[in-house]
Amino acid sequence: MTQPLNDQLDSDEEPALEAAACLFRGFGDPSRLRILRHLTLGEHRVVDLTEHLGLAQSTVSQHLACLRDCGLVISRPHGRASVHRLTHPEALLDVLAAAERLLGLTGDAVTLCPTSGTAATAGAGPDRVTA
């Protein structure tokens, strides 16, 4: 996927591009990103995450389920609770650092984008495209 794209995509590349799009949809919610960033500090229970992030327990649980389904987070039992951690913390930190670098280079362009920026995700505008 890191190779330059030709005008005509190789049919072998389609599954990799679809998987990448799914990965980025997994990153597509600010609460999930906050949870992922917090898990870079180490293992946490849902109750810890709700306290540290100020999110509802149901919100944290729902997002953790999504992140588990995406293969980004795993959990293990710890007494009556489960403890969650990142599956590949170094790779996640690399992706987040690359995203910060790209955001720094593009400035406000991403948030101002009429298709996927903050106004579009808030439901503003008649041309809103849904993922």
C-alpha cells in the first residue's frame, strides 16, 4: 500500500486498500482516539478510562468493543473486571506521529474540508458524504 499508485490499480491492491480504509474508519471517532492515546500509557480497566477521560461507561465499552474487533486492543480478565491494552503500541504510536506530522503540514485543511471536516461530520451542509 505504500507504493505509488498507478492510474490503474492492480486488483491485488484492492483488499489492502479496503483494509486500510477500515483501519482509518476505526480511528475515525475522537473518543476512540482518546482511548487509544490513553492506552499508550499502559493497561486500563473501563472504570479507569471513564474516570481519566470523562466518558460514560457505555461509551468506553462500546468503543473498546470496536477497537477489539479491529484488532487494535485486547483484554484479559482481572478479578471481576477486564484490563485492556494495545495490541501493537509501537505501531500505533508511529501512525499517530505520522498523522500529527501530516496534520501539521496541511494546517486547517482537514477540519475545513466540506466532505469530511468538522462541519460535515456535524451534519452541516447539503453535500454531506457519509462513510
